[in-house]
Amino acid sequence: MRKKFILEGLECANCAVKMERAISKLDGVKEATINFITQKLIIEGEDEKMPQIVQEAEKIIKKIECQVVMKKA
């Protein structure tokens, strides 16, 4: 399953890399990519684990850059 999100308020390219790395390591994630220019996050992962993956990804994003809002694209 592939999910796309908009990361509103993402201001730090280095933080985007940290987010991408952390989300990629989550259980069930095959691939996670963040495009800093378009502020898009794409998560590819196992269907049954996707709700948990999305929840954990939001926590990671908030921890790294608290003002960023993750919205469905």
C-alpha cells in the first residue's frame, strides 16, 4: 500500500532527512521518501500495518519539527 501526505510547515531540509530515515525504519515500512521542495511524504508499506505506520510517522514528524502538520494528499 502507498500513502501520500503533505507536510505543511516543513522548513528544515536536514529535519526532512531525519524524518525520512526514522519513518523508513518503522516496522512494516518498505520505503519512505520526503521531497523537501514539494513537502510531500510517500510511505510504502504493508497494508495491515499502515494505520500504525501513519500514527508512528506523525509522532516522529512532531518530535523532529513540532509545527509540521501531516495531511493526506
